[in-house]
Amino acid sequence: MRSVIGLMVHQCRFMGGARVLAATAAICIAGLPAPLWGQWACTSVLCTTAGNVGIGTTTATTPLQLGTWFLPLHWNPASPPLPTKLLINDQPTTMSRQEQATLLVSLQPNPSGNSPAQYYGLFEQTSVPSSSTVTYSELGGGIVRDIYWGSGNVSDMYGLMVSAFNDGTASVSTIAGMLAQAGIGSNNPTATVTNSYALSAYSYNSSTNGTIANEYGLYSQADNSGTVTNGYGLYITGFATGGTHTNTPFDIYAADTGAYNYLAGNVGIGTTNPQYPLAVNGTIQAKVRQAITSIQIAPTTR
């Protein structure tokens, strides 16, 4: 059982025995299935025996630990740390600059050939083999949890901030700050899913003494200082053709019957150029429960 941690080192010294290894390579530690070993060029530094490697600590509790373990704020002391292969601990007391990171991954690809290569600054994959029969309460590729316990003010706080920009001179077909996919793959067509969310957003206030000025389940904003051919604050392509829908699919479905819906400007149904607060190009069918005091019908040009 072997795995790869992509941490580049120039001098790596293992003092567990008489041997001292020094090389420029990635550190290979136990953890991943053996078939993955052949996909990586990592042979200069190899740990073949059980043990932990610590950098900045003499009491490593994981195969690779950076820094000394400390108990996170409001962590239950009776609960042990999460089992992990790589443990990074950072508890800075000073800020050397405005921006500071515990883990920085930098990728600057510059291949010599014009090959259709794919480069990722960070690639994570969680795969459960088909032989597994364990029932999981939760299974995810990653969890980002940021909690602020301080008493000073914070201007902006992000659980996850993702950015994608084209600052070059060439063209990019599609840029997505975040690409979310969820559902059933093509490997097992007999699988079932109760609820499939490509993107699930949940904003809440669980404190009876807490105050939120503006709460948004989903907030979307588009800015432009140059030229945009077509602009959409929210664009829904709808369900692709094919497959079977037991019930009628909806592009937009508001399930809260007690809520209000507000749309500023003009709304067009069947037209992309509405000239009135509500412009309908087509037949209207309505079940009137309250008298309509004013209605304006635009003349039709034949």
C-alpha cells in the first residue's frame, strides 16, 4: 500500500535509523492502493516501513505531519482528531503581510509542445470501490469549515472563494468560477438517487440573539466594465431532451406559498423585449379570484 503526497523537498532527512536520504523529489508515504503507484514518478525518497514523518514537530501522529498538533477551538477534548494521512497545523500569532496562507499550491504550466493537456492546481478524488458494502452517513470530496470566534469586526468572510480569470491575449471558450455536477454516472445505470442538487445553498441563523441584515439563499451578481454581447443575471437552460419525466419538469419552482416574489423592471413571457411590467406574447389563461380594475392590451400588428 503506497501513495503520493505532492510536496517538493530539496533535502529530506529521515533520522529513524542510520540511513540519511537526501533528494529532490516528492515524499511517498503509505496510504493509497498499489495500482496508483505506477502513475507517479516518485522513487527518490521512499518510506517502506511503518512510521510517521514530522516536519516542525517531534511527535508526529500521522504519516506526514507539518507543525505541532493543537486542539482546535471548541473541539471536544474527548473526541480524537480526524484520522488523516497528512496533518497541517498552523497557529500564527503575527501577520507578516495582509494575506497569509497555511497551504499554498502554485501551478505554472509551460509545456514545450502544443498538446491537449489538462492541468490542475489541486485535484481530489474520493472513490468507493464496487466491493464496498459499508453504509455511509455522509460521503464527500472535501469539507471547508471556517468559524470566527473573535470579537473584532470582519469585512468579508468566505467558506470557499473560487476565481477564474483570463488575463492573457488568447481566447477562452468557457470560464466558470465553479463547475458543479451531481447525479448518476454511466458506470452503474441501476443506481438511484432521492435528491440530486448540482448546487445546494443554505443560509441560516440558528441563534435567537443573532441578527442578519440581509439573508440570501442564493445571490448572483454580474458586472461589466467592457463589452458584453449578451448578459444574464441568471440563465437556466432547462432540461435536455431525452429520458423520461414522470411529472412535468419546471425550470423555476417556488415552493413557499406564503412568500412574496418581486421582480423589478419589465417581465416578458414569450418575448425578450417586454415594454410593460408584464408583457405576454401568447394566450393567457387565468382563474380570477379578485376583480381586475385595469388591464391594457397592446394592439397586434398583422
